[in-house]
Amino acid sequence: MMLGKSRLGLRALAAVAASSLLLAGCSSAATSTSPAASEAASSAPAANLTMTFLPKNLGNAYFDTSYKGVQAAAGVLGATVNQVGPAKGDDPAGQVSYINTATQQQVGALLVSANDKSAICDSLKEAMTAGVKVVTFDSDTEADCRDLFINQATADGIAKVQVDMIADQIGDSGEIAILSASANATNQNAWIEMMKADLAANHPNIKLVDTVYGNDDDQTSFDKTSALLQSHPNLKGIISPTTVGIAAAARYLSKSDSKGKVALTGLGTPNQMREYVKDGTVTEFALWNPQDLGTLATYAAAALIKGEITGAEGDKFTAGDLGEFTVGADKTVLLGQPYKFNKDNIDQFDF
């Protein structure tokens, strides 16, 4: 009897042991799949938020301000941005070399202000083929050479505000000239053509007598201003749709006999133009906020990288505190309309 009970006990113990092993095996199998599942979940590729910021040229106050917006947005997004660029603003070949380098480095996106509408296209297309998102800002390329263009405002709006200002300042009559950036600058050329059309249609008593190019170089623009005044003694006004040009022209006029006699307007930054507004050299000029332009370009690039948008018309994305934006025709995103600066409001701005 005792033996029987012992055998039954042994059988019971064996059953318990087998059950324990089975349970242990189930438990072991369950826990062994958990790390694998976790690893699989974490193995999804992270967005490549490395970007190259390529302005027309380095050392340009306008693009320095844009880069501040880029850096601020990058900080929020967790992106890494490297600024590169040629020394001069009329060097598309110099931009090509930086585009090729960025492509080789496999950055997530290029932020480019084009020195030429077509000359950098082949390199940009190679970058896009390699998976790099291309966002142009300020100055565009051909539409098939980029994923998005971040435009300051509508081209006709930018042109019109400058014509309206010079017309107001010279009494809607007299000779004017244009001091532009480089002859190949996409945005400058588009604005100039629209200015000409506006003048012809709406200002018959204003005569555009010359268009010259300072190549976004301070000294060249300064010298071109001097030459304009010598070549056109009856000149009543100058439009300079470039921040480098308008500042150089203002510097020349402020020390010349033409101060207060020849009106100057165009596109400039408040910090560059403040002293010339206050000393009476310049009455009014316009611009958008270039820092916001850099911010918007960076958020747009991140949205493309993450697949939140493709660049199709109607796509929407949010650019931090700037709010929501919608992609328009030709893969273009509009920042807003230009703002006029004068002695009554210029001290409210710091860029």
C-alpha cells in the first residue's frame, strides 16, 4: 500500500514537472518573441533630416537672415543643416559643385536659391534621382528641377508694389532706371518684365531709360548707381529689386548731390536701410520677412522627406508658428505679400 502510494506520488510529481516544463516552454517562447517584435518595430528607417542650405552667395545679409529661419526650424524639427555657397551671386557653376557634393553626401534635402533658372537643373535632377528632396526658395529653377518652390509672394505682386512706390515718390512722371542683381537671376528678370508691363499699361508718363546689373555685389552696385546718374542727368528715380543693390544705391545717394532729388525704392531689409530712411535718402521700400522664408522652406523640406506631402497641388502642411500652407500650381508655396517699410514703422523690425 505504501509502495502504491509512492508510485502514485512519483507519477503525480512527474506530471507536475512535465506541466511545469510545458509552461516554462510556453513562457520562454512568449518572452523570446517580444524583443524581436520590438526590434522590428524600431527598425523602420528614420527620416533623413539632414539638409544643405545653398543660397546664391555667402556673406549676403538677406540670406544670412534666411538662414536664421532655417536654423530655428531645424532646431524644432530635429534636423541638421549645413550652409554652403559661392562667394558671388552670379556663379551657377559654383552652385553646381555644392549640389553634387550634397548628393554624394546623401542629404535628405537641398534648400536652394538659384543663380540661374536652367544652369543648375541637371545637377538638381541627379540629386532628385538619388532621393534628395529639392526645395527652391527666393529664386526658382525650371519646375521639373525641384520638388517645391517657396515663393516670397506672387511675382506680379512684387513687381506692382515697387512700381507703385516709385510712381508715388516721383509724382507718376519722369525717367527711372532699374538696378538689378545678375542678368541671369530668375526672380529679378520675372519682376522686371512685369514692372515693364505695369509701367506701359498704367503709368504712361514714366519712362524706363535703363536697366543695369550690380551682380549682388556692393561695390559693383555702388558704381552702377554712380554711372546711372552720370548717364541720365534727368533721372528721377531708381528701383532696385535686390537687397544688396538698394543698400549700395542708398549709400551712394546719401553722400551725393542727388540725395532728395532722385527717389530710390525696391526691396531691402530694415536693418540695411534704416539709416537711409531716417536721413531722408529713401522714403519707402518693401520686402517680405526673409527669416520666415527660410523657416517655411525648412518645414516644407521636412514634410517632403517624411512623406507628409509630395508637392502635388492641394497638399497641405504646417510650418510651425507660421501656420498651415497649401501647395499651389507648379509645385509652388506662397509665403505672403510684400510689406512696405518707412520712417513710421521701420524701428518695429529687426532683420
